[in-house]
Amino acid sequence: MMPQDHIRRRPSSRERFLTALRGGEPDYVPLFDFLDSQPLYEAVLGRRPSAYNACDTVELSLELGMDAVFVPFGGFKGYTAEIQTRDESGVYTDEWGTTYKNTGASWPAAAPIAYPVKGPVDLNRLRVPDPTLPTRLDGIREAHAAGRGDVAIVGGINGPLTVAFTLAGWETFMLALHEAPTFVDDLLLVGAEYYTEACHRMIDAGVDAICVAEDMGFASGLFMSPVQFRRHLFPLVGNLIQLIKGHDVPVLLHCDGNINLILDELVSMGIDGYNPVERKSHMDIFTLKEKYGNRLCLVGNVDSTGTLTSGTPEEVRAEVLELIKRVAPGGAYVLASDSDLRNEMPLANMLAMIETAEAHGRYPVSASGSQE
């Protein structure tokens, strides 16, 4: 039996995802994920995309019964399939000047190995790409056409800190945080200004929500102190959030790591949803559900480093059922992994997550994890 023969037990729904993201209770527990598994594309669609693209991702989302699809502004930064295929070494430089090496260890993006900004002089010389190029919205347009209104289109942007790390690297940024704080502010402003324009353009193009990707912590704790976050980053992130919400578009924050010390402040900025609620980072989704209730939509928490990668389908089912039982009642929950669906995960485990949600996620769900 092919995977598509035993999925899609209910149709995907744009409204289902948006209802949950805004804190409500839809008809089913919504499904959403970052679809970074080429074997999953191949099993369901019969082909492996060489690059992440909206058409294939929307088609896969619809086939899986997903309720939303992630479409990053301008595509995955740093990745172009043409460059990768022309250069057998896998080394390439993106339009910002960051150099990457594709080792085959991850898809769709490679890891940076060299950075264009070492200090204020480099930053002054940096040629920031033009966010107004019409091609930046190609993915959004393709998603609208392929989705036909059946799936929510989540436009993706990088946060200012993510851009800063990509331009300067971890070491340069962290040293400057203590030795050259003005340079840090100038560096963060580059990403904030670029993606402010991106937000305007995606909103005009009709995205249903915007996902701000901004990792702020390790599994053990924050990248920097709460005081430093408040001083350097939060004003910029807060402005982005308020810009988006000013257009009545919900905001999903994608933030890996242990952010327990600052989550209250991020919620107070107005985020509607928080993803991925990483288990390995001690983000206790059950405590967060009790604390925030329907004020914050929780998106994720199916263990991507343990259960989905090295567990059995039965263990995946048990984990999903517990989330439906303890987090889904009342709404404001979207089922997803606590990272992404990626190459090293067994196909059976990814499908077990989706199938279990579709079989047991119809509202109203009770504390027993089944329909009332």
C-alpha cells in the first residue's frame, strides 16, 4: 500500500489552521510542519525536489492533509539548485555574501562556512539585496495558485538576530555584543529593515500568516541575557510583530531552544503562536498550556530528535495521543514536530504522526484523547 492510500482522512483547511492560531477551537486539530524530508516527497508525490519550492510543498501538504504550508520570502536564503549542481564542491556564496558548503547532511539549506561582515567597515560596505524584486514573491504566488484556498499560506521571514548570525557568524557577533554594542545594533538593523519590507510585500500578496524565524536559545538556555535581549533585539522584533498584526495578520514565532526566561515578554509583544516547543530544550508544553491557555497557540512538540528519528511508529502514536489528550482540548494547538520533518526520519514515523492526528484529532476531544 502506498502512503497516499492511507492518509488524507479529512481535507486540509485554511480556516482550521487560522482558527487555532488565533486561539480558537476548529473542527480538527490542525496539522502543519516544515517539510524538509526528500524521502517524504518521493514516497507521496513520486519525486524528490532538488530545491525547496512552493509548488511541490503545497502539493505534498495537500496530499498529507496538512492545513498550512510554509513559504519563505524569496525562497530559502543561501540555496540555489543551479549553483549546487554547477559546483561539485558544494561551496557557493549567496546574494548577501555568506559562503556555504553543501555536505549533503541537510536539506534544503547548507551550513555557512564564511561570513562577509567582520566589523563596522565590512557592514558599511555590505550590499544588501533588494527586497522589492518581483521574484521575491514568486513562491507566494505559486502557493496561492497550487493551494486554491484549501491550505493556509504561512509566509516566512528571518528575524534580525538570525540575519546577524548569518552575516557575521556566531563568534563575531558575541564578541561585539560585549566590545562593540553599537555595531551590534547596526548589524541587527540590517535584517530588521530588509524583512520589514518583506512583511509589507507578503501581506500585500495575501499571505494568511507570517512566521518569524528567530532562534534565541540553546537547549540549555538563552544565547544572551534577558537584559541584552531587551536592549538590542526586542525593540526590533516587537516592531515587526506590531507591523504584521496591524494588518490583522497573525504572527507565528519559530524559536528553537530554551526560552522560558523570555517567553512572557514575547507573548506580551503580541505573537499569536509559538513553535516548535522543543522537548530537548525543556520547553514543557503541558505547563505552557496551563499558563497561557488560549492566549497562545502552541505549535509542535512531537519529539524530532528522539521519537520521530529513533523511535517506533507505536511510540510516535503514543506521543501524539498524549498531546491531543492534554494540549488540544479547547483549541489553540497545532500538531507538528518540534523542529521539522527531515531526511533522517523513518517514513513510517512521519506518517504515524499524521495518521494518528487525523484519526483522533476531531473536536471536541476529551481528556481521554478521543472524541466525545
